Amino acid sequence: MKRSYAGLYAGLMLGTAMGLSTTAAAETADAGDQAASAPAAAPAPAAAPAAPATIKDSALGTSVIGRFFNYQAAEWGLAASPLETDPNAPASRRADWTPAPTTSPPYPFTEYSYGGTTLLGVNRPNSVDSPLMTALADTSLGQALAKAHIQVYGWVDVGGNLSTSNVRQGNAPAAYDFAPNTVVLDQAVYYIERTPDTVQTDHVDWGFRVSGLYGTNYRYTASRGFLVDQGLYQKNKVNGYDMPMIYAEIFVPQVAQGLMIRIGRYISLPDIEAQLAPNNYMYSHSLTYTFDNYTNEGVQLTLAATKNLFLQLGISAGSDTALWNANQKLPNYAYGQVFYNADGSAVTDTLFPNANFKRDPGAKPSITACVRYQNNSARDNIYLCADAINSGTWGYNNLQWFGGTYYHKFTSNTHVALEVYDLYQKHVINVDPGSAGAAIFAAGGTPFSPQFYPFNGPSGAQCANPDALSCTAHTFATLAYWNWEPDPLDNVSLRTEYYNDEEGQRTGTKTRYWEVGLGLQHWFSPQIEVRPELTYYRSIDAAAFNIDPTGTGPSNPKNHQLVAAGDVIVHF
């Protein structure tokens, strides 16, 4: 399953309320780690609403609750905070750096996404436009947090859909609106963070992030063995809690143009999209994003070799798996048994021949290497990655990911975001009906059998050779978001996608897919946005929709579905 986690929205700093200044920092998608904090945007590509009248902090009042709502009201209808800022504040972007390609609003980021690091060259501490931090600014707690450059903020995201599918979880493999004709709490998220100052070049700086997420989206950020096991795999709870990001960072500006070292749990690096709702063009997610790597646990280095060229190298314990899974074992319930193919040939389990097997065979040292190039005008950006590469054996989500993203800006208010990848896992057990592999899987002869995963477990493969015990499961995906900004508070996105699940291991159905979706991102203010959309899905080779993936209810398989959906995001 796929990820997640954080370029939030652009905004100004808290100004005189906390003695801070405007910044243009933003943290990008960790393929993800999409700018969890996106500071003040660059000049809007389209004519902006009338410049907001600057207001003084004193106009917000003195009570915490009053300041919170007064600040929300002061930003209504504007693309940036009207709060008075410090005219002597240091620059929020290095003078020689490439320009910010977009503004936020109306886009979910100000920098083209790259993961595994706080944005280099464009991040100042205390850079998030946060009603909560503004509300606390006059209190002793707020002042202490500001002095320590610690920010606390988040959002609540509620969404719903109307679909031509109607069985339980029948919109799947579409995500995140997997349950047809429902309204759900997608995610309530908090961040506690200190971001390193990556604009300055004279001292080593540090930061950290602790995040928490509650809602239906926990099933996409899930890491085997960490927090979600009982709720997701044993009970299939609608809502659950996860902590998709827990990491520390050290920024060393004296190495080339800056070196960032991240240690902990973080969003995997590639991808246009991200788990966290405000970091995406649309409410729903592509299949491309839904079924690739989500999070890693390890150490990730990001070097700004020049202002244009960034290099990344990291080591992790695999994808979506806890560090301690490497040493944990499960009993092999099929040990010593003989199974038979449909042709009567006898088969023993050579994939897992012992009385025990690893809880996650994919939990092993893995290498991530990426290169990012952005030209001087920021009209073109290419980001190529090999993500969490190891021996590639079938694991919980041990995907060998090779691909990249490309952004091109056509005009000041139009751009395209493209993604292509090929991923695979080796030695995936064959679960074709009638095969010995399917019998072994059902008998508990794999770490991912229903005895260990009553719900939401990794799928087996539907191999080309029906008598093969296992095969390599490949997936190829292409994705594009075509974006047009009619005004500074609106963005229209057209999503086009082709997804080939060659052995059915990712989606559960061996088929090719295509989809087209049209969505609007409208911001009432930098704190409140809505994202209505209409998406049509088609599975070409087999019916993949309107199927209950839990196997506990009726199904009426279809090879197409139409979904009208949308969400409301309120930041705090």
C-alpha cells in the first residue's frame, strides 16, 4: 500500500505577533514529504486579489480563542496573511537561488516536490502560517515556542463521495475515497516541529518533526509492526492512528551548497503526490501513488551540489516496515505439507521451507539514491530515483522502485507534473486459483497469509505460468497532472493515468487501468480549502471495481466506475 506524508500551504510568518518575519520556505513531498510547511509565496503568476491591508497584532485581541478566530477571519478571501511583518527580517530565500515556480495558494506547494529533506536554500524557522501559533503568540507558552523555533500546527480533512460502485470498500483500488457513497474523517493531523534554517550559510542548524494522523487515511501510511497492526490487519477499523513522520535533521551549510542529514521515519522520496491531504492537487489519489512505497526508516542525506543540482543517498530498513521486523519470526503453518497443482503435480513450499519465517522478509538494509536538477528559471525540473533497493524478495511492501518525476511550466499560470515508474518484487507466491501456491498461501505457508493478515494484507501474484510456485511481480505506471491557475485562489487539475498491474500483486486484479479525473482546488483563505472532483476509472483486462476486498460481503465486479468526490481542509 502507499503513502505518505507533507508542501503544505504558503503563508507569512507570524510577524510582530511573535517577532518573526516572512519566509518562503516549504518542505516538499517525501514523494512525499511534501512541504509540510510552506511559507510566504513568491509573486502570484496571475493577478492577485487586492493587496491585503496590513493589520497589527494588537487588532487580533488578547484571548487565545479570540485571536484564533480573528486571525482566520482576517485571512478570509486573501491569498496571504495580512498580519504586519518585520521589515528588517532576513531574506527567506537565498539571493542566487532558483525562483519559486508556484505560489500556495492556489497550489499545494511553492517548490516542485522532492523528499527526504527540509527544503534547501529556502527555509527559515517559524515559517508556517498557523492560526494556532498566532493565537498562542502573546502567551508564555507561545513566546517560549517562538524563541525555540518550535511550531505546532495541523489540519482536519473531511471528505465524501458519490459512486457508481456500491459494495463495501468497492471504490478500491481507487484511493483515498475507497468506501463508496460515504462521508468520512480522512485525517486529523498535528505536527510538532523545528525546521533548520537552510537559507543561512554560516552555522550548523538542526530540526525535528513529530507527526500524528487519525482517520481513515491511516491505512495508507501504515508500516508493518508499528502502531497499526491490530486496527488495520486484525480488525479492519475504519479509523486509526499512525505517526508517519518521526525524525531529526542536521543541516551543514559548509558542505557544497548545503548538506541535510535526516534520521528516523520519513516519507519515501519520489512521487508527485503525498499522504498528507494539503500536499496534493486533488482529493483522491492516483493508483500510481496508492500502490508504491510510503515510508522508510533510516538515514537520508541530501546534498545541494549547486543551486540547480541536488544529490541524495540513504540507507533504510526497507519500505513500510519497522526496524525490529528484521529479527522477528512467525510460525509456518504449512511446514512439511505437500500441495498439488490443478494438473495433479505435487509441490512443496520451497519459498518458505522452514518451520518459521521472517515476519517481513523485506525488512533488510536498502539503498535509496536520487538526483534532482532544476534549471535557472525553474520552468523545468527532473527528479530521478532508485528507492529502497535491496534483493527485492517479496515483502510487506518491499518494492524495488525505479522512476522519476518531471515538472514543466508552460506559462505563468499553467504547468504539468509527470511521473513514470517501474517497480517489482521477486519470488511472489502464485495465487492463481487451483495452483499449489494458492493452497500454500491459504494454509498459512507465507508471512502474508490470512492467518496473519485477516484484512489488508499484501497480495500474491497471478503468474503467467499457472503451475509456477512464484514469479516476479511487475508494475508500470505513468501519471500526469495538467494544471491551470485561473486566479490566485483557484487551481484546476486534470489527472490522466495509465497503470499496468502485470501480475495483479498491487491491486489484487491482474489488469491494465486507465483513469481521467478533473478537480478544482479552491482556497477561501490560506487556512480553508475545498477540492471537488469527478473521476472515471476503467480496468481493461478484468473487472476490478465494486469488489469487497475484505471478502466478508457481496461483490458485483465491474470494469468501470464514476466517482464524484471532494473534501474540506481546515488548517489550525
